[in-house]
Amino acid sequence: MKDGFIKVAALSPEIRVADCTFNAESICVQMDAAIQEHAKILVFPELCVTGYTCGDLFWQELLLGAAREALCAIVAHSKGNDALMFVGLPLEKDGKLYNVAAAFSNGELLGFVQKKYLPNYNEFYEARYFTPGQETVSFLDFCGQTVPFGMNLLFCSDVGLCVAAELCEDLWAPNPPSTAHALAGANVIVNLSASDEVTGKSSYRRSLVEGQSARLLCGYIYASAGEGESTQDLVYGGHSLLAENGHILAESPRFGSGITFAEFDISRLRAERRRMTTFSAPDSQQQMTGHHPSDNDRMRIGQWKNLPADGCERTVRYDWSGDYLRAHVSFIWEETRLTRTFDAAPFVPSGEADRTRRCEEILMIQALGLKKRVQHTGAKSLVVGISGGLDSTLALLVMTKACDLLGLSRRTMIAVTMPGFGTTDRTYRNACGLTKSLGAQLKEVDIRDAVNIHFRDIGQDPDVHDVTYENGQARERTQILMDIANKTGGLVVGTGDMSELALGWATYNGDHMSMYGVNCSVPKTLVRHLVRYYADTCGEESVSAILYDVLDTPVSPELLPPQDGKISQKTEDIVGPYELHDFFLYYLLRFGYPPAKIYRIARQAFAGVYDDGTILKWLKTFCRRFFAQQFKRSCIPDGPKVGSVALSPRGDLRMPSDACARLWMDELEKLG
């Protein structure tokens, strides 16, 4: 559970219908194999101790007794293992038969969870044999232990994990029990299932698991019956699914048996729930379920929960939370070996189909934001500083789209190129060429004389290339843009991107300022992707050629004199690679990961690209700059949010400008 990761497994053993001894042995073999791989939550299929397809054999006393004995053997086999395990079996209580999931760990039964919704259609006749489950928690004696019995059971640990169970049809019902379980605190739902295979059903099953894990902000383990079930009328495919917050992490092949592994990120799920103010339990548990344990039940559970079981003191502590009984289990602390992958470019769409949809959507959001601002202000022009770099290029493309949406002439756009001390011929040509190709007005204002006069006024030596030398140029350019906008009744469109805002790589009241910032929530990696998408799809060769050259140009503010006509000031040499910083930014703000965890997953995501020392160096730079530069983000212009991470002080990032970075930096220092 280090860094919040826990390895989980969905298991589909080969079984024989009504052969409980064989099935128990098969379950134990798979149990051992999963534990050998350090899985901590193991989920077997519905009724796997007997087989789901026993039919009227469920009425046979011999079968029910054999199932009880088999479960006792399975639980005993788990002794010495801290994994939390679930197996399915038929269980009689008070003269009624229930379809239950037995939860156990380390040789101790923790509870029996009943199935609520019993199908009774097509070839399913569960209602013929079983009684629907009830929320109220009671208990029964089993294998020498007194065991909680009911739907409202939670299995929790001291590392933030809380597990609840439902069975097969429960998920397919209009009001799955897992909804109430999640509101009561469960962040992992296990589903013991026996879902048959018919054409098209697997995709629907997959969508159900994805959707429920997304709605409940949880991990979802779906283990389904497979090889060995009767094929008299149906075939069972053993389709296992492991999902986390709407994403399938692992999926078994159908039509067989085996084990499917994945790692859930519990701390990520908890972070998501902290952010979702709409995700909370009702004011009273009565509203949620309408069932409460009686005082006698509470007293009885209070009496037995600390009593000896099988001659040993209980290793599990129980308590009540509303009408839910919680079993607290302990896991051996160890580092989970990760097999899940982390996208090195989390802001960038993947796949050709997704790329087209996402890029068009983002460009439309940016353009519609600007369109509304133009309509509201009655602006007669749109003014942008065009440098030949990525950010101003994207801003000009967005302006073009906004003008087209408004039905305005592209001559409404005024692109101002402002050569300075660091401008190169390459960027100058690209700035002018792109402006003309898109049909905008091009205006050139050389800033060198004005900046030199300003340096004379403030006593700045032009040969001293310090921060004043650089920022004087940036502020001169912003003044020019603002005044041209005033003169033409227009708006200055900001070009700065989210990565620059995160690092504070902007001149305060220079390129930091505009009248509407279309790129303010677009990180640098996504800026590059959007420009490339436009180049690939616009169908205008002259525009595409310029855009490809812009993409091939080093990122630079061009504020220092060039060397041999080439850019001398490369941003990524100074502040670090933007692909690393965007990765750090995403996981810091989206999920609240601490630096040590970000470092761990970055090492995996960028293996073979950056060594550990390089990643750590730039992570320290990122954290230091992110905290130190908040004052710039506290007063940024309006601009549209395009993704799940944004830095607007009015919405997504309400952070004090003088917050201390000590906790984050101290943790980084411990890493080396």
C-alpha cells in the first residue's frame, strides 16, 4: 500500500458443477498463485464453491453441507495471509437460502454479504432458490466463529482502503447496492458474478463496470464464472474486469479460466472524492437504506466482536458506522510492484480518433470563449503579439476560428510582430508568413529603440543581460499591444500557456497580461499537439509548412541576442523539459499526489528518456517555482478552461500567494 497502490486480482477458477471438494482445491490453488504475486484483494466468482449452474441441486442438503465444509477449508487455507478474499456460495440461515459472498482473511471469516437482486428471467431462476438480501446486519455461527451476515458490511484498513461487495445482478439493477456502499465510505467494490455470454453482452458488461466505477469514484473488481459451469443452455466466459474511476485497467480474455491482476490507486480515489463536494453520504443513514440494526444486535455484536474465535483472539476489530458494520483488517506494509502504466503526456489525446475529437473540442472551447468576449465587449479588432513561437501561433489559430464563427473578416485580426534584441530571422519569417497566410493584418513595430530609451531613463546598462534587460522588452511589447488595441477599439488576446503560468515563466505585467487569455489552461505539451493537429488537417500547404517549422523551432522568449543568427536562449535548458513539468503539474493538481509519489511514477513513465537524477532535479525546480510564482497566477486575465486542470484563481486554484513549500521540498530532499 505504499503511495496508495494496492494490487488486486479477479480470479476465475476451473470448477466442476456440484463438486465442492474439487472446487475448493481449485480455489486454493488460484489463491496461492495470486498471493504469490502479492495481491491484497482477491475476488472469486458467484457461487464458485458449488458452481452457479447447480439448478435444483441447490435444494439438496448434501450439497449445502458440502459447501459449508469447503468454505471452512478455504478459510483455513488462508491462514497466515493478510489478503482480503471473497468467494461465493449458497448459505442457509433461519430456514432460508441466500446467495452470498464470504469475506475472509488470515484464517478468519469476516462476514457474509447477501445478493439483493435475484434474476428470474430467460434461463435464470435464482428467485426459485434464493431469498433476496437485506440491509440489516445480523450474524450467524459458522465454522466455530460468529460471523456478521447482511448487505451492509464494509471491510476497511488503516491505510484508507474500504471494500464492499455486491453480486452479479446487483450491478445490473436500477439501484445497485454499491451506490449506498460508496456513500457509506467504500472506495473499492467487488462483484462476484456469473454472467453468461451472448453476442454483444461483453461490451455492455464492460460499460456497466466502467460507468459504475466512474459514478462512485471507486475501484471495481468484477470476477465472473467461467470454465466448468454447465453448458446445458448457456456458456460462461469467465470475463473479469478491473476498473478504476471509469477506466478499465485490466480485462481477462473470455472463454477460459485464470487470474487477472491490476493495481488500484486508493489515494487517487480518495483525492477525487475530496474534490467532489456532491459525493457525500445523506444526512442520515435512515435516508440511505431505511434499515437500522437493533440495540440488541449492536449489543450482541459488541459482546462477540472481541471474543475468542477458534481458540485465538480476533485479529479483526469491528465498529458501527450508521447502519453499516465495519470490519477493520490489517495489511502487511509493502511496496506494490506496479504493472499499470502512466501516460508520459497526460494532457495529450491518444489515438487518431480521440485526437481528432479532442483537438476539435479544445479549439472550439477556446474559440467560443473568445467569441463570447468579443460579442460582449463589442470589440472591433483582435490584437495579438505574433512571435513565430508555439503559443502565439496557437492564439492566432484560435482567433481565426473565432472570427469565422462570428462571421467577421479575418482582417479583424491584427498580428503585431515586434522584433527585439533576441529575434531571429527564422521566427520573424514564420510570424509574418503565418499572419499573411491566415488573412490577418500584419503590423511591425521594432522595439529596440524604445527599449534603449527606457534603459537610459532607468539607468540600465544594455550590455548587462539580466532580468531587467529581458523584462524591459516584454513590458514594452505588452504596452504596444494594449495601445494598438485601444486605438483600434479591440482586445489584446493573451498567448501565455498553462505550463508557463505553473512555472511563473512570464514577465509580470508583461506577457503575463492581456484582455483575454485563450491559452491559459492549455499546457505546453498540448499547445504543441494542437498546432501539429492543425498543420496535419488544415489542407493549406502554405500554412502547414510554416506550422511544421514553428513546431521544429526551440521554445524561447527570444530576449537575449542570438548566437550566429540562431536562438541562444532556450527555455527548456533553463527551467527544464516541459513534458516533465506538465506531468508534474497534472499529478500535483489533479490528484494531489505528494512529490515522492510523483517521482516514483515519473521514473516509470519516462524510463529510458530521463534518468532518475534528471527527473528529481526538475521536480525540485517545479515545486520551488510553483509555490514561489503563485502571485502571478493570482491576477491572471480571464480565459477558458479546457480540461480537468486549470490555474484560474477564480475557480480551480485558490492558493495563497505566500504559501510555504517546505513540506514539499523537505520530502524531495529525502529522495536524494
